[in-house]
Amino acid sequence: QVQLVESGGGLVQTGGSLSLSCAVSARLFSMYTMGWFRQAPGQERDFVAAIISSTSVTHYADSVKGRFTISRDNAQNTLYLQMNNLEPGDTAVYYCAARKSLRTTSLRTENGYDYWGQGTQVTVSS
């Protein structure tokens, strides 16, 4: 069973930075493509970023490109999301997710992932 635990959320002012972590308990963590999603109150869960298992190629939502950076440490079984120049619109619960390597569903959709963490709250004040 794969378990994911996010940490690092909190309250920050506009223009500030936060770094999220996701600790993953899984054999062969390096074989999983990993993603970050976020969900604001009353809204659907939206794709934020993903990092491919084999190549570490990254993908971002247009809304965070240039401000957020996804990375992974396969030796530590940890996924990261560095968030800079935060805006009030970034306020949401942030979730990390893991995707088995043979999945073909788009990695930009919830259905493209097999395992989810419980989420961590990020609040950006204006």
C-alpha cells in the first residue's frame, strides 16, 4: 500500500513563498510519476504540477508556471513543491498524488492518479 503525507502548508502574505513536502511510503518510489493538485473551497480539484518517473520531466499548469517548481528526491522518497510569489488565488488545500508507471490517462487529471495524500492547507493573505 502506498501512503502519502503532505506537510509545509501555512499562512503567507502575497508575494511570499512556501515549500511543500510529500513523504511517500512505497517500494520503488522512483517508478511513480508524481503530481500536485489543489482544491479551493467550492471548486474542483485542479492540476498544479507533475514530474515524470523515468525522466523527471516536469509539467505545470499555466497559472503557476514560472512561480512554482516541482522536484523529487528518490533517495528520500519525497516530493516537493516550491511556491514563490504567491497570490491570493493560490489559496487552497494542496494534495500530492502518485501514478503507476503504466497509466495512460492524462497526468493533468485526477483520474490519472492512483494514490492521494490527505492534503495541506495553503492560505495567501492580500
